[in-house]
Amino acid sequence: MNKSEKTRSKIFNEAKKLFWNYGYSNVSVRQIAKAAKIDVALIPRYYGSKLGLFKSILQEAFSWVENLDVNDNNIVDMFTSFLVDSMDIKDETTIVKMLIMNAGDPVVGDLVKSTNQKKMRTPILKKLKKITPLQYDLMASAVIGISQTRKTLKAPALTSLKREEYKRVLKYILNEPLKFKR
């Protein structure tokens, strides 16, 4: 990796941490430059603008969905693994954290919501045969809810769970929407 690629990567990674943990509108270009230890002028050079940088990061955030082998039988395990794998991340840069911090943002909120629909919800729903859109949305709500409760509210009963216990709780919560019939 040459110097230019390293600089671009530092900007990308530091901005991702900041955007995901504080929200797009709460992060300045100067904060990103300081975190990346680069001159502020390099951000527009590599990404055009703060918004251009955010869009690059947003596209990467959903790129994993393209190769996702999801179906009616493994979606609960997929969501469970995702949350268990991220349970100890300090500077959380997961898709759940990004949605929580940026979907309501006045500048990028609509972009985040439409990208989520286009890059995650719609492609996953196309692969599901028995699970309805409402059931999927209920599962997504459960994922966001438990993540928010555990990481942001620091609910003691949830934060004290060990991996296997947390996995059992998640499977319970994620299986409930599958029982819902309209």
C-alpha cells in the first residue's frame, strides 16, 4: 500500500468510527482530520467533501449483504452471530450502530434509510420465502432495540450476559417475530 492509499484508508477508517459513534452532523471535517492525523485539505482531495466521504463509507457498510447466503432457515442464526460477534467492540462500526446514529440525521438520514432499503432489506427479503416483510421488520426492530438497550443504555442485566447466554436471549427475541401472523 503506497502513501496515498494509506492516507485514504486512515481518513476512511477514522471518519467511519466518528460517523458511526457520533452521527454525521455531529462530526466536523476538522475532527476527522485530527483523528486521522492528516491535513484537513486531504479530505476533499480524496473524497470531494464530507458528504462524499460519508457516501463512500455508507456503500462499504452494506457491501457484505451482496454475498450474504441468507434464507428462512438461517436468518435468526445470522442476526444472532452478527450481534454476538460485535458484543465487545469498543468503537463499534457495525451496521446497527450506523443505523442508530445516522438514520435520523437531518442531513443524511433519508440517504441512510433509502440505502438500507435498497442494499439490505430488499435483497434479503427477495431471498426469504416464508418470512413476511412485517416479520423481517420486526426482527430488524428487535436487533436495533437490543443493541440500543445493551450498548447505549448499558442495561446491566444485558451487559453482564456471557456469550452463550446472550446468544440464547437473542435467539429467543429473534424467533418471536416469526410467530406473528397478520
